[in-house]
Amino acid sequence: MAEIPQPVVGAAALALVAVGAYITYQALGNLQSGWTIWQSDPIDAGDVEYEDGVVEVQGKVEQLEAGLLTTKYTDTPAVAHEYKLQRHEENRSTESGAEWQTVDSGTETQPFYVTDETGSVAVDPDGATVSLDTEKISGGSEIDIGPVDASTNKRYEGRLAPGDRVHVFGQKRHAQGDGPDGERFYIGDGGETDTFSVSDTTETRTMVRYIGGGLTSLLLGLAALAAGGFLALVLLGYLEFSDIVLQLVAPLA
């Protein structure tokens, strides 16, 4: 077996540790958000007026601004939307052939009302983690037909529109000339909590999204860290690839 150059091993170890650390950090943030929301209980929208600090509400979306946003691919009116474009491209770094690469993505939001049977409260989603169900709008064929067109792209879109169910966890803010549409108070980003979340579902499903996604990401992050640590030990001379291969093959012998 040809020996892998040390600079290659070192670069791979560093990349794995960096990626693993980033994924683990994001995973822990999602787990913390899920745990924070689990410890709280939603209140009526009409009762936010009498609360201070961190609040949680759920209800229906109501338009606040004069004009709505429109989604990127379907031009559907919304107060928040996410989009992602994936392209079927050749992966020259490996022998796995062509695969789907995310080449464009983003999120756009505007202030809106959360309304229930008790009243409504304004929400300024700037700075929030937006969690929306996304669906594939177009594309998906993996047939190599030459130039990139609709068949070699996959477009995904998620949206939060007036009338949709919504869950919001954030901080009650007293407007000082910067509130949405002249409201005296609103739910927004603040220093009393690290969790500011807007999702198109219930409190329970919001928790499941954060905790489930956090656990999955945590496993991936720890696996990347372990792989990077292994390569670092190989680079330092404490381990050799042949040692690991023998340990894996021995039980099968």
C-alpha cells in the first residue's frame, strides 16, 4: 500500500476537526433551543401585553405590512420563506461521480402578527432561526443531458403565509421608535434568551425539529472529530493505518 504524504494527512485531519467542531457547535445550539422551548409554555397572544422578558406564543399568521414578500421560485405571497437550489455536478475530488451540490440558498422575512382567539401580537423576525417545512418545486432528474437546465437542478421552497400556523419563541421588546408598524411592543430578538425561533408548526413539533436535528448533527460532528483525531495520531506516529486495518480484519479471520 502506497504511503500517504504527511501534508495530505495533516490537511485532512485539520479539515475534519474544523468541520466536526462546527457541526458539533451547531448541534449543541439546536439541542439547547429545543430544551429551552420544552421548559417553557405558550401564552395567549392577547396576554403578551402583561408579560415581560421571554415569551412563547402560537397561533395563525396575520399580515402586518402593506405588501407581502414573494417566494423565490413560485412567487407565492409570504411573510417568511426559505429556498435552496441544488445542481447535479461532477465531483472531481472523489471517484463518486456526479452528485447534488447546493449552489444557492437563503431566507427572507418581514414583520407579521401572531393571532389567536384572545388577540394578536406583532413579531419582528429579524435575527430569528426560521424553521419551515420545505418541498421540492422542480427538477430532480440525474440523467446527463448536456448543458445545465431544469432537469439537472432541484429547487426547494418553504414559506410562511397569512393564515398558516406559527410558533414563536423570543423576547418581548418595548418599541422605542423602531417597532413594526408603530406597535408599542413586539416579540423580537433580545439579550434575555439565546433562542429566538419562528416555525410553521406547533410547539411540540418545533421541539422535535430542534432536538432530532441536533442529535443527528451531533453524531456527525463527533464522528468527524474522531476521524480527525485518528488522522492526527497517525501524523504524530502514535498509530498507523495498518494497525487499524489489522484490528478490523482480525475478528473476521
